[in-house]
Amino acid sequence: MAANVLNSPRAVQKGRITHMPGNIQDSVSTLLGKAVVLDTRTPFIYIGVLQGVDEFLFILEGADVHDMTASTTPKELYILEARRFGIQRSRHRVFVRADQVVSFSLLEEVILY
């Protein structure tokens, strides 16, 4: 399978998940078109509508790109506020390197407390 991924043309297409193992692709495909939170290895968090993903990139539309070093608000509180009040969009579309994403989840699955 790895050889197929390496030899196939790489294409990130809106609304598609490409070049991922079938079980992961099936799980992630249920998130397309929904608001997600991407936690990264960097001080940035990304909140937006997932439009596509492959082994290299996540594509979000209507996204909030937030640099946590520029804020006194803790990351969890910032995400909780996005859940309560909606996404504060700062980008029409953003491409996030997949190798920087530590975890991701649906915004609607953030637990309100």
C-alpha cells in the first residue's frame, strides 16, 4: 500500500480525502463539511470547516487561525469560547501541514462546562 501512495499523483481536492488507509479515510470522511479544531505542535490552533485532507495537508474554510502566544487566554478556554459563540473567522481558506497536527476533533464535541 505504501508504494501505491508514493507512486500515485498527489492531489488535494475540496471535499475529498486522498491517500490515507481505508479505515482512517472512512472515519475522517464523516468530518468533512463540519467545524473542527486542529491542535498543532506549534503555538497556533486552527478552527474551521474541514474541506479536505490528505497525508500532507488539512484544508479548512471559514477558519480562525489563532496564535496562542499573542493571547492571554488559555487554549482550552479559547476553544470553549469558539464552541459557545462560533468561529471568529480570519481566513477564507487555510492549508495546515498534517505533520504539525497533534489531534483534531469536531468543534461540536468540545464539552461545555
